[in-house]
Amino acid sequence: MAEQDEQLEAFKRWWKKNWPSLAMGIGLAVLILAGWQYWQNQQASDRAAARQSFENMVAALSVEDPQERRQSVEFSLNVLKDRHERSVYAPFGAMVAASFYMEEAEPELAAQELEWAKDRAGDDPLPLVIRERLARAWLAAGDEDRALSVIQDVSDPGKFAPLFFELKGDIHRARGDSDAARQAYQDAQDAMGEGQSDRLLQIKLADLAVAEED
């Protein structure tokens, strides 16, 4: 019993000496936990708002009136870019807008949105997809040099190699360089692997051969 009393008295002295720092530590832990929960809730709220803005943009594409459709698309895009630039939905929103502008025969505007998306794209394969679309937009805008520079910056297109080589051939052909175009088309064919073929690619190669005969 005496030993238990001594232990109890020792604990009381320890508690009296240390409870202020313990209380502070507990209070700090509570504040950290509350802050973490607030941050988590805020992140969830921001993601939901970004997703809603993206869904609004996609829905705007179905608006029948052309002027209203454009205004709705651009409004939703601006909300995404201004309020949710760091969200995963922002670059996808810019890609949707780029597709819209391509359909409107405005490739320069499409390229601007794809440039914005390229700088904010996350992990592969999204950056490669964006670069492929960006090169096509510049090609449609008549800027073959910028189109070529976009895809030449890619050191390893991976499974997108056939697509990139074919696009490179299209660019060279637009520049009037038949030899470079033929080589790029052949590289695209080789990248597909043995036994694989693409009918459109074969037509492009055949057209080059006919053009040379003429």
C-alpha cells in the first residue's frame, strides 16, 4: 500500500509540473486536426465546383442557338480557368473549348486553348494528346513551322508514335517537302508493328507516289 501511495504522489507531482505543456500539446493537436478537416472539406468543395463548371461547358455544346452556345462555352471556360486553374478539370475544359473552336473553323483560338492546357497538363498520356491536337490546330491555321515544333519537342511518343509520325508527314506535305513526308509516313507504318496497317496512311503514301509521277 505504501508503495502505491508513493507512486500516486509521484504521479500527482509529475502532473502538476507538466499539465500546462500537455494541455498545450493537446490543444495544438486539436487545432491541427480541425485545420486538416477544414482543408479536406474545402478541397472537396472546390473539386465539386470545378466538376460542375466542366459539366456546364459540356452541356453548353448542345445549345441550339450558335451565339448562345458560344457564350455559354466561353463563360464556363473562364470560370474554370479563373477559379479552378489547378483542378484536373481545367485542362480538359480548355481541350473541349479547343474542339469547339476547331468546329467553328477558328484554329488559332483552338491553339491558344491547347497551349494553355499543355502548360497545365499532368501525367502522361494527357500531354501527348494535347500536343497532337495542338500541332493539328497550328497546321489548320497554316502555321506549319509551329505545328512541326510542337511534335518535334516530344522525345518519346510511346504508343502514340504512329500518330505523331503520320502527323509529321502531313506537316511536311503541307510544306511541300515530299521526301520528308514520305519518310514520316513510312516511319508511322513501321511504328505500327509487323502485320499492322492503316488504310488512310497507305492512301497518303500512294498519293505522294502519284504526285511525283505527274
